[in-house]
Amino acid sequence: MKTPQDSSLGRHVDYPREYDASLLFPIARSLGRDALDIKADALPFFGNDRWHAYELSWLDTRGKPCVATATFEVPADSPNLVESKSLKLYLNSFNASRFDSDDAVRAAIARDLSNAAGAPVAVAFGLPPLRSDDVAIDLDAQDIAIESYGPPDAALLACDASDEADETLASALLKSNCPVTGQPDWASVRIAYRGPRIDRAGLLRYLVSFRDHAEFHEQCVERIFVDVLARCRPRELSVEARYTRRGGLDINPWRATPGFPPPAAGRDPRQ
């Protein structure tokens, strides 16, 4: 498997002139998971990466442009993730290409993304609604001092084993950096759990410690999941991040312990 450094992803690239599935650049999930000691045959989580595409266009058989939005769902147990800039270039390759029908476009995207991810990818036109999480407790309202901005420091996490909790904690302060382009990636994160009560100040400091960290969206969420599971020992755990849009795409990785109900699909106001 090639690495991003072997590609043109970090350099200027002309927009494609015609549909080209070869523009998709898969990256082995094992590259990030090996550092977390996550084994492909014993994943501690299940989930998916939900992508929202805001800039999708193609030509009908008579040359008239069509536009749409779309949602893609990549399973977390797929062997590969798809690098976001390559997905942007791939979607732009539809702009000047003619297709027989909307369904032909949907089928082409599903086929190509599935081939790149190495597992079936669900593709649907349209986006989920804007959705607020009224039950989540806002971590960001805490009046605390923060001094660590990287690397991510799991030692900041703590819990009270004598106090049980069933709650959802949320923060809009998650930021990391793209390991290919160096651009900032902004996100909100929701952590739902059942088990020993997590120290909220420590959790917020931990999330902020990603601020100067370079890692893909999906890998950041898996790191948060693994660290919280190891340090706080919840019986059930769900971690969802909603990253803001860049290049007409946003990514929403979700990881949870087996059997945890999936969060309702939705978008943040910043997306």
C-alpha cells in the first residue's frame, strides 16, 4: 500500500477533465491502528465513517448539468479509508462527464468507493438534517486552565470508580491537523458512555491536547475511543466526531462498543 507521501495529494493538482475512478487514494487503516495496538481481527469497536458531499455535479445525456448532495457510509471494519482530497478530485471528475441517469451516478460512486475502501460503501443522494443534541452535557462551559496542545495525552483522563454514570458529553473544541496538507481540521465530538463517571475537566483537557496533532479524522476518533476505554473503563462507549466542511466534504467518524445504538444521523450548524 502506498503512503500519501508517494502521491500528489500534498501538491498542486489540476482538476480532472473527465470521470476517473483512479483518482481515489485508499490508505490502509492499519497504518493508524498499529500505533494503537488495534488488531484487524479483534477490533474493540464497530461503526462507520459518514461523509457528506455538498459539491456533486454531472451532465445528463444532452449535456445539461445536474447537481446534488450525497451521503456516503464507509464501514469501520473496511481495510482502507479514503483520503479526502482524493475524494474531492474524484467527485470533480464527474463535472464534465455524461451519465444516463441519476442512479447511474449513484451506482458508479458506490462501486468506486467500495473498491477503494475494500468493503461495501452505501451511497444515497441528500444529506441528514441539522440536528442539535439537547441531552448532551457541554464540556466547554467549564472554567479551567489548559496548557497541553499536543501530542494527545491519555494521562489527562480520569474517572471515579465509586460513582456510576449514564450520560453524553459534548465539546466543540476538537481540532487536529491533516497529516498530508497540514491544514487544520475542526470538529465537535460526542462521547456517550455507561460506567464509572468520567472526570469532565480531564476529558476536556484531553480533547484539546489534539490541537497540534497530525492525524486523519478517522484515526483521531479511534484514538479517543481507545484511550477513554482504557483509562476510564466504561462498560459501553460511543464516540462520534462531526468535522467541519473542507473542499465540499465533511467526515463524521463514529466508533462504539458492540451493541451500542448508533447516534441519529445529523449535521452540526458548523457543517
